[in-house]
Amino acid sequence: MKFWRSLLTIRTHFLSNSTAKINQSKISSTITSKANTGDDFTSKMPSVYIHSTFRDRAGQQLIPRGLQWNMNGQSNLRFAVPNMDDATPENLVQAYNRWCCAKDLPYKTTDDIQSIAQKGDNHVNVTWKEGNDHVEHVVRGNNMEALLREDEAFTKDDKTAEVWINGECQGALSKDHPDSLPDILAKIPKTANRLRYKRTADRIHIDRHYRGALRKDQAWDHVWDNLVALEDPKILDPNTIIGTATLKDWIMGGQLTSRMWIQDKGTSILFKRPLHNDDLSSSDRRYEVSDEKRMAMVREEVERLRYLANLEHPYVVQLEVKANQEESKAEEKKDEVEPSPILPRLLDILESRGGH
């Protein structure tokens, strides 16, 4: 996937240590952030976070060798919740759809939730109903304002539709409340990439859309997608983090898995894509941000990733419990005293001698 132009520089356990606890209080507070790739408006940073680990069938963490397409692995996804009171259906769906936008997956609604189960102190698991696929159709056109004004939600009675922009719900469009339209229009981000207008029975999705190789001014959106979808984050030092991202490859097809390395240099933030053993000298893509607004966006996402890096993933805990149980069973079996084969033989000999 061609998402970072080569040598591109744009001048623009549950909580296990005190650092994680500090991050928890910071993240749990109400903060504002840029919406998912937009630079022109603010939205609340979600209070629930996707916590995903990319594993094979045996439960081993998968790290790509170079660039790998369609790796035989699965994203084991849970929801990390710093404050369990925030684990509402609305917040869970918001976090999930933000992740889905980055990965180009179908969105969900609160009606799609079958059950919510708490997993430990800081996680919940959501079971989704089966067969609740929402049919989307793309509405042709590049003028988002015109498409919104022509939408039946704005022209017909009793046809209200939720409007989601780059994975975040930005309100409802309704003929009965025409004043909602200016607010929604103000939240459509300016981007060098195309925007795509998609419609379901009761929702409108306006998402960035990629075609062909990215130009220099288009790369930011895709770097942001990688950041939002990052799995298995690992803290390398106070300023550096690394993880794995699997995103749709709109050029080659399939799913492309790669590594992402992020370092905050103070006056800029540097991204690299190492290909071999996380060796930065093997990086084939480089992207640097020095624009203050974008740096603030990235720092909030990195703070989220640092929080997740200090949490034990419930799936990993489950694997460890299973491994310990199997080890205990093996030890018990090993310690069992097997009857000696010598004793029956001695008894046979004594009986034989007594018989003579």
C-alpha cells in the first residue's frame, strides 16, 4: 500500500505502573481533539478505546516480515474503558466505528449489540448480533453540501438520519430541524483526498476515499488511519512507540500489514515504516509533521496508545491462564507415582518358591 511517499517530509496485568495511572486520569478527562483526519473542527476524544492484538491461530503475536498481504491472523478486539461508567452502547459504537473507518470496515449501530460483558477492571467485550449487515450504497457526487440538501432526511418529513463523518457521529439531519445542516457542514473536514457519500436506511456516512498512488498532500489522511488502527502498541522510550497496522490496500487489493514507528521530537513528530526486525535503517517510508494542530492530534492518539500499551489484553491473559493450567496438569501427571513393575515379579517368585 502506497501510503507514505518515500523520504517525504511535510513541514506542516491491567494498569501496571504509575505512568499508566497518570495516563488514565489524563485520558479520562474531557479533552477536545481533531476529528478523524479533519484539521478544521474539534470533537470529543472518545472515552472508550479499541484495544486489539493481532494473533495467529496458536495465539502468537504476528509481526510482518517486510510488507505482508493477507496475513493468516486475526485482530482480537476488546474495548478498553478507563472509567467503566463510560461503557455505554453509544460510546462503544463510537469507538468501534472510528476503528472501522480507518480500516474501511462496515459500521455498527447500538441496535447491533447483542451483549456487553466486563472483562477485568478495564475492558469490556461486545458481542454483535449476526445477520445485521447494513446495506450501504454510494451516492454519486463530490459536493457534500448539495448531497446533504438533496437527501430525503432533509427534504421529507419523518426521515431523520444520523450523519457520520470519518467514523464519528456528528449529529442528525432532519427537515424538521434545518438548523442542523450548518453544524454538520462545519464538521466536514478539508482534505486533499476525495470524500465519499454513503447511505444506509437511517444513516449518512461521509468518509475519505483513496484512489491510486497518494500525492504528497494526500498522505496525512492515510498516516492518520494507520495511527487510529494501530495494534499491539509497544513503548520504546518516553518519546517513541511502535505497533502493527493492517489496512485495506486499495491499489494491490487485500489487507496489508506493516509496522509503524512514531517518535515525538518536540518540534515535530516523525513516522517511519521499518520493514525488517523493527530496524529503522530498513524503513521504506518516512513522514514528518510539524504543524501544531496535527501534532496535537497525534499526541492525543499516542497518549491513547501509551495507555493501551500499559494494559494487559484480556485475550493475552486468557492465553496465559490456559498455558498455566496445562503446565500444572503436566506437572501433576509427572509427579504421579507409577506402581513398580518389580513388586509383582517378586510376589510371583515367592509364590513359586512356597509352592515347592
